[in-house]
Amino acid sequence: MAKLNPVQLQKHLKGVNYPARKQDLINHVRQKGVDEEAISALEKLPDREFKNPIELSQAIADLK
């Protein structure tokens, strides 16, 4: 699997109100028709609330 670009992911998540739970993020990108790579990365996140985009980006980076 190619490494997910965190900048691109944040573009997909534009309009999300933080704090946001994992499922809120997944629902948002699905509604926007985002590719499966981004959805797959979000599904691997721990089931918790993310306070801001920086915290989310760190959690995505920690998956690698």
C-alpha cells in the first residue's frame, strides 16, 4: 500500500468540525467520494476522538 499523503487527506477532510470521532471522519470522506486508500487509513485509526487536524495527522503517521 502506498503511503497516504497527509496533506491530501486533510484536503479530503475540509469542512470537518473538530473534535471529531473516527466514524465522523470516515462518514465525511465517504460522502465526498474519496478513494478507498484514504478510507482504509481512517479505518485503521483507534476508535477515539481527535481534537484537531494535527492530532489526526500524527495518528495517521503513527500507523506506518
